[in-house]
Amino acid sequence: MRFYRVLTAVCVAIVCAAPRPGISQEKPSSVDLINKAWLSHGMRDVENTLKYTQQVIDLYRDEADALQANLSALPKHKDEIDAVQALNDVATAYFIRAEMYMRQQDKENATKLFQLIIDKYPYAQAWDQRGWFWRIAEASEQSIQKLKSGYVEIETRKPVPLGPATRITLYDPGKEDFVDYAKYGEFRNPGTKDYKYEITDQEGLSAAVGEGIYPNTTSVRWDPAFKKAQKEKRLGVFAKDEEWDFLYTPDLEAAFFKWALAPQPQPVRQYYMGLILEKAGLITHAIKSYYSIIVHYPGSYGITYFKTPWYVGQTALTRIQVLLRRNPNLGYRLEGADIRIENGFDKDVSNDIVIANPGRFVKTTILDQLKPKPNRGLLSVTKRSGKGRVQVLQYETGDWDLMVDNKPFIIKGLTYVASRVGESPDEGTLQNWMEQDLNNNGKPDGPYDSFIDKNRNNRQDKHEPAVGDFALMRDMGCNAIRVYHHPLPVKKEVLADLYKNYGIMTIMGDFLGKYTHGSKAQWNPGTDYNNEEHRANMMESVLGMVREYKDEPFILFWLLGNENVYGYACNADKEPDAFFSFANEVARKIKEIDPEHPVAICSGDILFMDRFGANAPDIDIFGTNAYRGNFGFGYLWRQAKEVTGKPVFITEYGCSAYYEGKSEEEGEYFQADYHQGSWEDIMHNSAFSGGAGNAIGGVAFEWLDEWWKGYEPAMHDKKSLWKGPFPDGTMHEEWLGICGQGDGRASPFLRHVRKAYYTYKKLWR
């Protein structure tokens, strides 16, 4: 999902879009023409760039103008955006032309076209193969600023002014902290698909749970603080969807009241009220809010930004377990609770079967906290993969270990790329970090010559010597990085030194057709896992990698793909069985050449996990990119244990250090909190630690901010790229680094070491 490696300009430039239905065959599709225009632009072919963009403008401008005139707001959903494809493609054609002029230093014509887009097509959007739509007018504004300012950083979003934080004082906290629902109703058929809770004493249950908790949902209206907030006009006007604007306000009291009465489905309302109560430090009331979902609405779901189901009940259950684990002073555990969603690994919720058991809260004793861990040496090993110094093995208890030189090895990994500010794969300018040597000392810049800008004045002072990223990562406790052998060449000597002198191993990967790498397919329609030619090309790519690196001591294991199931430039989302079957075939071939290293896959969250389980018995490790929030990865471990039966590592997770409306220091705090919660969850689910026992580590994304990801590589963009479970509710792709690059002028050498670095230093060392 967010591990988008260096690509060629040709591949990156092509916009993924399906041809629109209903277009006459007498004229070419605007999508096809735009794809050709991007391709020509990427190849510096001015003649064809002009040719294809002019065709789009001539053939579709009238339709684009009509579509723009009928819009009163920016289309939000993919089907709405696709419905105005002509508008999108005409604006894109002008944008490509403007980019071409800018590349030729023709500032006057470039500015005119960028301004034309802003004035005429403010609602046009283009699809970025990294996984989001981007507003062409917004990108045009940035380009104009770039032309005016000469590549200095600009603000792309104004911070939202926030008032002082307020606490929540509950007028009616309820009579029970941990509610005994059996006193107020009947649990019917727990543990089956026919589970249901029937309330027999609604008045008693309302009194027990307190204000805002179902069925006591409207009592907040009688809270004096609610009336005061109304009088002070802190609650807005209760317009449609206005409650979402309150999720990230420091006025927690107003947010609580707003969500208590929001026109959202009850389980969604309870979940976000729980989040607000957590922030306010009202942990027991937050637990009550989450638990009400499990009791009354265990199978409830929402739809994510990426159109995949979000199971609210499972998430609520996970948050309860994390809160109880973090607050042992509460003296309770939740026993027997479980929500299983059969057929829940695809995008279709209509075939879901919910099997739920709300369990019950049980008081804990000191003995619950003093259970000793089993002695590995006394346990029998039931499964083993890998015959060399790197193995994965399963014990009779069902727990898994990754072993290196006969010692348990938890992957404390980082995605490492030292991207220089101003360079971009979109423009074909991003250099190979293993080769870039701007100071001509014979060593790559980032790994060996970076320095910590301690006073953050954006220059290297006398007391700030070169340290190098490799040394910083070693001191942090990192023991592995994730690298792909294409499209840019890997320097063995760099990775060998990383291992020999810094103790950091390499997870070596092949994209397995993602972004068309290895398959040699055209970007549109992309890699086809049923195409024999594509399959042969990918097999050759992977086995070439294995033959070249299998004897290197720095190799930890092999990794196939990068969230291919999301389908960008490949059809794994449409043909998951074909994809996983082919991946399994590749794994078998790898083991014929190299039986000494395990083979892993990099999937996308739990999408099609059941198809992986059914089709890939020869892949040793299930890896997946997952962004789920500061409490960890929820049901993922349990689901992977039941469905795949394999050890698991998180191939990518992380959080931006930018938080809209907050200070730089606050943004770093929230980033560090996200990483800490993620790592604690990984460790809780590692062998003999109380969880699923199948976690073997994770790879944090990422070491260093990459400025090219939000479009303009010379600007540190702060715009929202996609919505998700992040501190301010959105992903800021250019701010994911454990380290920042300051104002960019001293890139790729300068490092602003963020709070997350020191958090990991404590956790990993």
C-alpha cells in the first residue's frame, strides 16, 4: 500500500483508468489517449505529447466543459469520478502540456495552462497508481508556486485554528463500570450465527451503562454541560456529516455530545464515542461504549476509503483488549468474547456470516499476571521451513519463531530509501540511493554521510559530524531492511557492509508483477497472472534474483510482491486464485534453487487472505502491509492463524509526523504513539506472549521522508492523500519518515531525528 518503490518515468506516468462505457468506437477513448500522452511525456517525446493531448482536447473539450458546468462540488466516490472521465482527461491533457512547457523552461505558457485548469476545471481529478485521486487544479496551483518561488517549500493547506482542550465530566457515568448484561437481558445462541441479545430491563440497563451508551443514547440532552455547550455554540448546527469535523477537535466534550446525537448508525456512533472517551482518559466509559457494539451489533461494518469492509465489532473488541492490557489496574479481563466473519476476506459483505459471542468481564488476580513463559528448549518442534541458518519453526504450542543461527529473531525492520529532495520517479530523476555520491568521497551519501541537525537550523554545524544512516539505524536497534532487486540495481557491497559492520540483514524482494516489474507487461491493463508470457518473465526475474543473492550472508529471506491484491497495474484483485497459485509455484522453484531461506509474501491487509490460505501452501511466511491505528492490528493475527496457519510479519506500517493544526512537536508525539502501539501489538502476538503467538516482527514505514509522493518533489506537501485511522484522520504520505529532511536544502544528508526514533530505541534495544 505505501511501499511504492522507485519506478521508471514511463511506468509511473501512466494513469490507471478503465475506458468509459458508451464511448463511440469512431473516435479513440480519452483514457487511451491520455495513457499515450503520459507515456510520451515520460519518454521526453514532445511531438507525440503534443499530438495526443491535442486529440483529447479537440475530441472531448465540449463534453468536459458541460460536465464541469453541471458540477456543484468535487465528486468524492470512484463511480462519481469515473462518470466525469472526459472532464478529468481534458484537464489532464492540459496539465501534461503545462508540465512539458515547464520542463522546457517556458514559464509563460506553462503558467497560462496551469491557470486555465484552475479557472475552468476545478473539479477535475486524476488517478494516481499509488492509490488515490489527486485534484488537477490543486497540483496546478503548486506548479505555479514552484515557477514563482524557485522550488522553496510552500504551505499547501492552512492549519485549522484549534481552541484549548476541554475535559469530559460525565453527568451520568452509569451505575456499573463493567456492566453485567445478564441482569438486564438474555444472550441467545452465543457462539453461533444466530446470536442475539434481547433486553428485558431497558430502564435498568440504561441506568447501568450511563449517558451516551446504548440504549441510553439521548440522555446527554439533559446533561447541564450539553446545554452549556449549546449556549456557547460549540456544537455547530447538526448538519449532515458535520460530526466528522469534530473527531479531531481538542474540545472533547463538544465532540462527545456531537457524536452521541450524530445521525450515524448506532455502532459507528458508539465506536467514535469510544475513541473520544479514550482521548479524554475515561477508559471504563470507553470500554462500555465499545462493548455495547459487541453485545448489540457484533456484525456491524463500515466501508473504508478503499471500498473494503471495516468490521466495527471486531475493531471494538480489539480496542477493549488493548485498553485492559494497558490498564491492569482496572482488574478485569474479557473472557470468551469472539466475533468471526465467515467469507469476510473479500469486498462483498452480502455473503458474510457473523458468528458472535460477547463473552463476559471477569475479575483478574495476581496469578493472571505471573504466568511463566514456556521453555523453548523443552518444547517439540512440529513444523520447520528453511534448512540453513535462517528457519521458521512452530512448536507444539502452535507458537512460531523465526530463527537465525539457532536463535529467535524478531524482525525489527525499516523500509530504507534515502530519496533526495527534488528528485522523483514521476519525472525519471530519482537516483539510486546505493550509488548517489554527491560529495564524491566514494561512498553512498545517505548510508554513510548523513548528519543529525540537532538544533534544526537546516545546516550542518561544526558540532554535527557525519554519522550515517546505517549507524543511526544500528543504534536504534534495527536488525533488518526491506529491499527490492529491481528496477534499480542493488549494490551487493553496500548490503554486505550493512550486515558485516552494522548487524542489519536484508529481506530481498521481487515485486512479482506489481507495477509491471518483472512481467514486462504494459501498465494498462497491467500484469495478467493467467498470461503465460507474463508468468515466464516473472519467474525468470525471481529466479535470477535468487541465484544472484542466495549465498550472501546478509539475506534474511525472500519476499514476493507488494500488496498486489490491491490491483494497481495487475489483476491480482480480480484473479486472486491465479495470483496466489502462481506465487506458490514461484516459491516451489525458489526452494529448488535455495532450500536454505524461507519464502514470504507481501499482501494487502487481510484482503483475499482465505485465497492465500487455499492456494499457497509452499509459502512459509504471511506478510502484509497494514495501517490500522495506534492500537495495533486487531484481529489480523487471529485470522492469519486460523486461515493460513503460518507465521506472520507486518511488511509495512506507519504514521505521518504531520498533524493538521498541531505543532511539529505534537505531530511527532502522535507519530511515536502510533508506532509504539503497533510494535506493542506485534510483541504481544509473538511467541509465548499471550496473543496469537504467530508474529515474527514488522517493518516500520519508513526511515526518511520522501517528498515526491504527494506530487511535487521540491515541496513538502501537507495535503491529505487518503482517509484512514491516523491521528488527524488522513494520510500525509510525504511525512512518514522516522527522520525528516528539514527544509530540503541539505538533502540527502540532513536528518531531523523524530521522537519515534527514540521510542524505537527503547523498544528495540
